[in-house]
Amino acid sequence: MQANTRAVYMLPYYVWIVLFVVAPVVLVAYYSFFDVDGNLTLQNYRTFFTPVYMQMTLSSFWYAFLVTLFSLLIAYPAAYLLTRTKHRQLWILLIILPTWINLLLKTYAFIGIFGTSGPINALLGTIGIGEQQLLFNAFSFVFVSVYIFVPFMILPIYNALEELNPTLISAARDLGASGWTTFRRVIFPLTLSGVKSGCMAVFIPSLSLFMITRLIAGNKVITLGTAIEQHFLVTQDWGMGSTVAVVLIIAMAVLMLLTGGFGQEVRHGK
């Protein structure tokens, strides 16, 4: 009886997964086998494994790695300070608030901030450096991406630090470990699950960015997300766009499987 009741309660969840997760992926995979004229073909996949798309793939992974790395370098100290400060719930709320703002609005805000008549260039002019082109380059793309994704890195690391038993840190210090040794041998390994979750929460969305590449980087940073947007909205080649999306989905799934296995090894101490 309980099993039947549970199945009834889970039915909306299964329907949601089928309609909004499985069905779109199947549809994208289906379209990937058709060319721009609607003919069944494998040419889209052959085209993807050419130097142009391989370079685009490497660029996507490189920039996703940079965004994840800088987010981690900012998020870990921030999360650690959060666990040591008063009114931490208020600070967490302030960190979460920017995620409630529409991505497009935040992107346009940075166009104003980094623009030639923006406050940063005004400050540079005041100190005598002169006007600088801060938009339409890789730096501005990485900077804005890190700003957008860093809250998603902070929260899982903060949760992992909160669950850390403080007596383990005290024991390490009592045994003569320095602050750096305690962090390297005790704190970081025991919070690695939060780091892994945060990295996946940042790295995977970073692979498919396209709005920021267009508005902030001026298409000088080309990623797989940019290619998907161009094929669907500009060239109208849905087959090639779907092919890029399928490869991206497979890459994300493989990454999640690999990091999941790594996380289990760490937890079991293997």
C-alpha cells in the first residue's frame, strides 16, 4: 500500500522529468541527424570533428576552467570567513540576492560599468591613466562570468565548512600543525565534496555561455554556446546546432560521472 502511495506521489516528478528533461534531449538528438535541407545525414557529426569546431571546443573548456578557477579562489576564502563572522545569515542573503536578478540586466549593468563613459574609466581618468577599452575582450568576459557564478561556488563550500567538526581542527593544532598544514591536511580534504559540487555548478554552465560572449566579449570569445546560438538563430541550421548541443550534453554527462567517481574515492579514503 505504501509503495503504491509513493508511486502516486512521485508521478508528477516523473512526468516533469520526461517532458522537460528527457524529451528535449531526445528531440535535440533527433534533429542532429538532419542537414539544413531536412535530409537524414551524419555529416553534422563529421563537420564537428574538424579543426574549427575542435578549436571552439578547446576554447570553451579553457574559459570554463578559468571561470571555475577564479571563482574557487574567491569563493573558498569568502565561505571560510562566512563561517567565522557574525550575522552570517544576512551575509548569505546578500550573496544570494544577485542571483535573483535577471542575467541580461546584470550583463547590461556591466556594459555601463566597463564602458568608455563608465565609472571605472572615470576613475582611471582621475588618477591620470586615461581612458581604457575594458569591454570586448577575454578579461571582461572572465570577470563578468566569475561575478555571476561565484555565489554558486560559495554556497556548497560554505555548507561543507559548516558540517566540518571543529574538534578535528583543534586536534590538529594541539598536535603542532601550523595553520597552513591544518588547512592542507584537514580542512580542505574534508570539504572537498563542497568544492567538487561548486566546481560542477560553475564549470558546466560556463561551457554553454553565449549571452556574455556576445554582449561583454563582443564575440571575441567564441564558445560552443555561441555556436549553438548562431546555428539556431542566425544560420537556421538546426541540425548543426543540435549536433553541437548533443556533444556538449555528452561532455557534461561524462564530467559529472568522472567527478562523481572521484568524490566517492575521496569519501572512502581510497
